[in-house]
Amino acid sequence: MKEKMASYLKQCMVQKTLKIPYDSDLIAELNIERFELTKDGKIKFNYPENTHDDKFWALALSVAATRHETEGKPDSFIFF
């Protein structure tokens, strides 16, 4: 789920469909989020020590909530 949210966030940023006010803490979190591929082929997200990624994931969750159905098929994001 996190991989899909982060990918959609990146897609929105690349396509310039996401506009956010300047927030230095948020910008820092967007720039420090890292991922690694585990031995079993899954993606693990992490961030450097003494930092956090709460704003990154809050933004990713917010953007994911804006996804629409495409061609009559529901998106794979379902939040309860």
C-alpha cells in the first residue's frame, strides 16, 4: 500500500498536478525519504536517523485519497 501511495504522490509531482505551499519541513521530508528492495522483493521505506517522515506520509495519504476510478474500474486504494 505504501509503495502505491508513494508512487502516486511522485506521479502527481512529476505531472505538476499537485501544488503545495512552501513548508521547509515537508520539503525536507520529501527529499530524505528512502526505500530499499528487500531480499523477498518487497519495498521497505525508511528515513535517516534523527528525522521523521510523518508529513511525507500524511501528504501521500491525502493525495492517494484524491484518486479517481479509471475506465469504470475502482482504484486499488481503499481506506477504512
